[in-house]
Amino acid sequence: MAKGVPLTLSHNVKCNRALQQSVLLVAATSTEAPRFPEEERIAVTPISEGLTRAELRFGFMEQPNVPEGLRVAMARDQIPKFDLSKAIYPCVLRRSARRLWHAKRLPSPPVSWAYKEAV
């Protein structure tokens, strides 16, 4: 499970001096298995009221689909329901993933966290 506060979130709070009412920190990780069981794909940890951490796990042969993983988690009532079209997806790439993405070997940057706008 990912730990700590994402740098982009702490920078946003520092600059805007505000935190959204509901924050969902999302980490998409790749496992050593080629496929990851759908029923075990998401691990959710409530941190405090309005702040939740979720880890979406994908096998190394799977194409990560974070919005679809979040949709499934909402349908299973694992995370609060929200409009995915209003989510903000700032990305933080590990150095190795950044190199692959810039070399066009990754189709899109992996999402390390997302938060929804205040309702």
C-alpha cells in the first residue's frame, strides 16, 4: 500500500491553503503476477472523515484502467460515489515509469492519486 502524502497534494494545499471536502488518494500498482483477481483489485483504507486511500492493483500483463477500477469500487460500495468526470487526476511517476512513458512504451501515465472536487 502506498504511504505518505503525495507531493502534488501537499503543494496544492500549501498554495491554495485549502483542502477539498472529499479526497480520494489513488495508487495504481503493478504486481508480479500476469493477472490480478478482479475481486481483490482494490484495497481501501479510510484515513479520516473525507480522506480515503485506495490502491488499485493490476497484473503486469494487464492494461491499468483507473476510472474503471474506481467505477467497480463505487458499485461495490468500497469508496464513496462521485462523478468520475469531475475527478482531477494529477500524476506522479516513478523515475523508471517516467522513462518508459517518455519513450512511448507506456500508453498513459499511471495515476498515483485523484481527488474529487468539493460538492
